[in-house]
Amino acid sequence: MVRRWGRFLFSHHSRYVSLRSASGDASCYFPFEFQGGYITQNTVTPEGAVRYSRINITENAIPLWGMCHKRRDNNVILMTGSEEASCYRCFHLKLVSKNVLRVLAADKDYLSKCHTNEEKALASCLTDEDLLNEAKNTEIILYKFHEWDGAEVRQEYCPIHGRYRMTYSVDSSDTTDGIECDSVESEVDNCPSGSALNLRFRNCAFPDREVTFECLGHWRGFGNRNYLALLSTGNESHLGPKYRCATYTENPKTGEIEISFSRDSTCRSIERQYLRHPNSRYTNGNGIGSEYHHEVLTLRPIPLEFGPVTQYCSFPSWLIGRWEHVIVNQNQLIYKDHNTFKTYTMKCVKNYTNHDSNKYIVYSQTQCGEEMYQCLKIERRDTNVFEFQISSRQSANYTATICNDFYFNDDRWLTQGRLDSNDIVSPCPIIGEFSGIIPDDEGLCAKLSSECESQDIMYYQISACDYMNEVYEEREYRCLGQWTHRNIVYTYTQRRDVGTYECFVGTMLSERQIFIKEAGEHCQRDVNPHRFGMELNKVAHCTQPEVFKSPGRPTHKYSDVPQPTQRPGLANGGGGGGGAGGHTGILAGTNGNHYHQTTYGFVIRNPSRKPSASSSFSSFSPPGVAPSKYSG
């Protein structure tokens, strides 16, 4: 059963109860974001062709690999066979981007080796040191090709934008002569969509051709390397594997970018570029006569021309830096619109000070060369959060009228979190532990808890109300900032396990009773948490921290508190299961039939970091009541 509240979906969670193991032991489930269909490299033919296999991840299994038996942070124990003859394997799963799942195993023949009991499998899991030592683990890259419901995967923005001149070279043991293209006529761009890279080879040593790569995701990997996953949209074999993994580096001074491709669909084989053939023009005199592959694309930016602009203004110093979809320097703002996949490069032309000092007239160009004047309205919400709007009117010529209030909607903002925000802390709006029953989902409870030592981290957990060890979903959030709008507190968070950003709204009826609800990625206004949100009641205070063995759980100790008076018609939430985590919204059905939306959840801080100046907002308040701090 699916219900609509505004623009959000909530599915019936009771199907999870039917999945409980017959023995009553804790069941094991994969996060919603993991579920779907994937492609992974299977074999490589002697001719170099890559063969793929498909892998499906459901809510509680990876067929052929095993059923989800136990999860401990990013490690998961998969079980095959019967209770009498079980086979256990440990895998390390990390979602490095929305469409790329990185799996690490201790053995190369991970499917043929297994353990006879859970304890031995847990002991075989990769340690933190093993994860950093590529010689001690085997990497499997899974590329998602459809979501849990069969829908196509969501587009991902490429980390490379604009127009470039390119050179291309391949030096491989598979070819007697290297392949080169250093023609000044060859170009790369991402017009019309910022989710693709279009390569146009002209006047090269091979026939002219065009290649388009769809960007599946990018991430920061071991050794601070930047990785990029690509899907070739062509079917020609000379374009290389269908799925490509690459690393890229950018020169911050020149903007020049170098992309090094893997020879297959794995990410480890990129390292083979350092093994040179003795006759290779890349050798340093100590070439190695073994298998090697060096495939590099070098991009040199074609500068944008801002012809009509003769003078510039400056953006405020607090805005300069990298945000989720925005990069700002002194007089330039680059915005990647993740709805239209257009990239806007905006030059600050004038600070519109007639009425508002937070409006800026900008001269804007898209990656396709479209030019216009627009007006930006910018509001600083907290140290690590700002919101902005783009005027609904644009003009081919400079005019101050595009900054009129008529062209802005105060209820529609774009919310951005700062990427380099580790040094400044914004406490979360709860202290202690709260529990409640998920609305319209009988039998499922939620628990929201703060990290008592680090006030900018929150955990959220979904469990069966009657079975405390039956945990269906766990999440961890870091609070980036909060502010009050129309007597409702907005809290902007980053979900640490998958890297996404989410906004929550909350009100507080007392220090021990709060109502919270999701507000989407961009902090939707006019969301009433008291009417449509989830009621959470405080069940424990924060006390002095104690050593806690599991690094994936809060290092705190709670003391019990009396249960507050219930709201009429709602059951007590104190029977909720388990420890800490982070989410509420819709969970799954037995066949992955669910849609996820986070409705309640949050994150903590390192006490050595500097608190945010806006920490006074760290409380929820009911409509019409001024915010007031509360603690356990």
C-alpha cells in the first residue's frame, strides 16, 4: 500500500515483519540505495573483449552470492545452503556513488571459498588495514543499470564540464604501435547534457569518429585519487569496454585535466599504466617487458568569453568555496542544475543594493553557449548552509528590473551544503534518545539518537516494535546547519553512509516530545511536521560517555527517563527496537517493492572542532512558540 503526503511517498513497512527469521534471530537487510540490477565484469577474452554478468541485489539477498545473514557497518555476511550445511562469506560493500557499488573480498576466488560458521566468517572480514592494502583484497565493481523497480538509473552529473581541446594516446602491449590523436580540431564537451562527455575526434591517425560517455558516478578513492565511472553509448568494439573506469586529475592553475582509463571494466587495472614496455616511448629506461596499458585523454579548457561585461562585482567572502552543486570564487559562480543538467557559469556584474544587498545581477553562460543576464538571491542559513534562487525572468541585455521581488518565490529555494565543512560544527537539534511509531505502518518503530560526545551526528533506526533485534534500516547523519522559518526549525544534513543530502523540519511540544518530517533535498517550505510528521518521545538522556566497542554506533550511555504523556490516538513509542541509525520513510516489500523516503533522522560532531555560531537554533519549536534549547 502506498500513500501520498504532498510530494512524498510512504510505503507500507509491514511486509518486513513477514520476513523475520523463523528462529526469531535478527534479520539482515540491504539499504534501499543498494537495491537494483547491476553489471559486473566476468571474464576478458584473449582478444581483450570484456564479458559481463548480471547481479541483482534485493532487500535481503544477493542471489548466487547468498542471503544477507548479518551486517556490521559496511561488512556483510552472506549465507548459502541450509542450516545443516551452511556456507558463510564476508564482503565489504561501499556505495561510492548512486550507480556504483564497490565490493571488496579477502580472496580472489571469493565464490568458491566459504566458512562453515558465522564466527569464522566474521573473523575473515577485511580489517581497516586490509582495506587500505590492495594486495590484501579483491575489488569487484558493480555498475547499476536499473533501480529496484526496473526503472532506469538516475543520471549523474559529470565532474568535468565545459569545452576542451583534447589529445588522446594509447600505448599497450596489445598493439605494436601506439595510437595518437593530437589534432587541435578534436574537442570534448557536455552539451546538451551535463551527464555526458562527447568526444569528437578530428584529423587523427584514425578515421574521424564521435564517442559519447554517460557518467555513472565519481568518487574519491584510495590515496585521494579521483575516480570516474563511464558507460559508452556506442556499440563499436574499437571504443573499448562498454563500462569504463578511470582516474582523473586537474591542474588548479591551468584547468587542464588528464583522464587515465582502465583497459577493462575494473578500477584496479588503471595501475598497469605504470608498467612500461621496453620499446615504449613512455619508458624511463627501466621499462618492464610485461603486460601494460596506458590510455590517456588530456583536456585543455577553451575559455568562455564574456564579451558584454566590462566590470565585475564580488560575492561575499563566506560564499567562496565548494558546495554540493555550486563552486564560487571572488566574482564567478558555477552552478550545476541537476534537474536540467545545464551548467551555468555566472559572472557577478552588480550587487543590487536598491532594496536587498543579497541580490546579484549576473551574466550567465551555459555549457552550450547560451548567454543571458539573471538575478541571484542568496541567503546564508548557517555557516555550512546557504540557499539561493534564480530569477524567473532573464534578459539578453542588462536591466535591474530582473531583480524585482516579483521574479522570486520565497517558498522555493535551492539548498546547498558546504563540501569542506569538517572544521566548523553545527549541533543537531536533539540531545539524547527518542523513539516513536512510524505513522500508518503497524508494528514498525523508529529510534532517533544523538552522539553525546559529538553533537553534529545523529543516528536513525527502523525496527519491529515487538522484536528489538529486528532492525530493518540504519542511517547516520551529520547536521550541517539549521535555521527557523515561520517558527519551524529546518535542519540540513548529509547522510554519511551514502553521501546524499536531506532536509528535515521539526517542532517541539515539550523537551521530551518532538515532531519531525522530511522536507526533501531543498528544504521544502509549508511542511507541517506537527500534523503530518512523526511523533518521537524522549526515552533517555545523554550522560557521561563510556568506551563503546562498535565504531559504527554512538559512543555514549543513556539514562532512562519517565515516559511522557501520549498524544491522543497514538501509541507509546517506547517499544521501538534497537540502538541508533538514521531514516524513516518507506521501506521495502518482499520483492524489493518499495520506495524510500527519509522522514526522520540526523547526525554529530568531534568536540575538538569549532562550534557553529548558529548553535542557538539547536532545538525544535512548535508553531507560534520561539525556539528554546533542550537537552537530555
